[in-house]
Amino acid sequence: MRIAFRVDSGHRMGSGHIMRCVTLAQALKEQGAEILFLTRPQRGDSVAVLEREHLPWQTLRSSAPPSGTLAHRDWLGTTQTLDAQECLTLLGDDPWDLIVVDHYALDRAWESQLHGTCQQVMVIDDLADREHKSAILLDQNLGRTPADYSGLVADEAALLTGVNFSLLKPIYARARKSVMTRRELRRLLVSMGGVDPDNVTATVLEALASTTLTNRIQVTVVLGAGYAYQAELEDLLGRLQLDVSVVRNVTNMHEYMVVADLAIGGAGTTSWERCCLGLPTVAIELADNQKTAIRGLAETGAAIAMQRHQIATELPQVVTVLANEPKRLEQMSQAALSLVDGQGLARVVDVIMARLATGQEIAK
């Protein structure tokens, strides 16, 4: 099998797209697939993770003013046509069995150009806002259904929707076996993703320091590789009366989640990691594409939703309530555990392998 991935990362789009693709790529590599990533350099990108995971990649260089009507067209840094042509050049003359596309600025126009060199296309999406020519479409967001993609993909496409297909590393399913529901708030985990361009981390820490719980809680901050405010954060920690430890660019996030009693962070792929390990969350909306996930998490009781402008006033109150009402913390933990079983990656790989075995192409 030869499987390519087209995905970007950076300050504007975060690191979640490339991280979930890496998880899928490693699983397919274990099935014997040859893997290649195609990615365009961005400020604050996470390309280093590909080197760390021993996944080969090629760099896209074309640049042009974006065109078209897609809401996220500016994320691409060029036109869909130029991007597709460059990808075809890098893929070479030998055919590829599948290309996996995880990019809000690409749609049916781009995917159609890759057919021929790539036998099938798989799309990873969160928005359901554009047409695709894909054999497989994955949207792992809570509450997402195939009906959301009606008219956007061909009838014969495999639609994998909802958290049952969340792309979590196998370690989460293994770690899940040893976790217990949280009954006491002592350890907080703060993680704002791989980039945190607006330094929401600092805002959260200042809010926590304003509570009366500073002598009762321990805070662990996990920073991504793209975090650019290290000096400012060190200065802030020197002024705050708060028990804080800081780690950066970790490869064992599950271990931090297992020992935490409450997480404070965004609602990207890491939301499903937290749920798998029964970790209650104060979910802060860091990007527009997180709205659906945050709403769903709040409705199930696994998380408390919060917008960035509410952190200073609302977060201290929320944390204080959870510290004083352990039953509510336990209920949130149980709700989280009930949502995600950690087997989504295996389900997705099974579908991919079955589709590749049939060689079915999409005619639409």
C-alpha cells in the first residue's frame, strides 16, 4: 500500500490536524503501508513531529493569492489548482492507493485533480461546509451524523461520523483500563494545544491564581512546540502565588491526563483523549471549528463550556464550585468515560483496509 497525507499546521490552524493524521499514519504503517506527508511551511508549524515519528514528508513551495469561495481559503497560501499540481509532481509517476486530506481550504476541486495518480481519496473534516470527491469521509465530532454531509459526498462514500471514530493513539485505550472517576479536585491540567497563539495559557493561570484554592491545587501546564511566550510565562509564574509545573512538547500526554482531576483547554482532538480517560474538562472555545464539539460536550455533562472573554470572571467560580462539590466532578468524569472507548482508530483503519481491498472509486 502507498498512502499519502495532505495536511498543514501552524499558528492559524493549530497542530491538531497534523497530529491526528500522524496517529492514523502510524496505524496504517503498522499494516505495511508506505507513508508520505505533503505539507506547506507555515509560521509555528509542527513539521518536527513528522521527523520525531519517523514519517517522511515533502515540502510544498508554490505561492499565490487564494481564490474561490471557501471560508478557509486563506489557510492554503496558494490556489487549489497550484497546490494539486505540486502535489502530483511530488507524488511522482507511480500510483498511490490513497491520499488522506485534512485541510479546510481543499474541496472537490482539489480532490478531483488527484484522482488518477491516487486511486482513492479520504477526507478528514470537522465543518461539513463543502463538497468532496472522496471514497471515505471522517468527521469525528460529537453529534455529527451522515445526514450533515448529505449532498456533499457521493452516495457510495463511506461516512464515518461521531466520536466512535475518534483518532486516538492506542495507548489511550490501554490507559483507560486503569482510570477511575474523579472524586476530588487537587490536580489541574492546563493545555491550550500545540500553538496557543493568543497566550490563553497565561489568562487561565492568572484566573486560577485569583481563587481561594491556591494552597489546595497543583497545576501542570503542557505547552506545545509552537508556544511562543516562554519568557512572558516565566515572568508571570514568578509573580503568581500558584503551585505550577510546566512541561513542553510532551510525547506522553496520556500520563498527565490520567493523574489530573480536571483539564482546562480547547476542544480539538484532545477532547476525545480526555473523555477516553474520564477527565472532566472546562472547554474553552479557541477556534470557530470547536463550537460544535464544545456544545456537545457541555450537553452530555462531560465538560463545562467557556469562551475566552469569560475566563477571568467565570473560571475562578467554576473551579471553586467543582472543588467544593466533588459529586459534580464525579458525574462529569462518568459522562466523559461514557462517550469515547478509545477504539475509533481501529474502526477507521478497518474501513480503509476494506475500501482499498475493493478498489472502489467514486464517480461523482
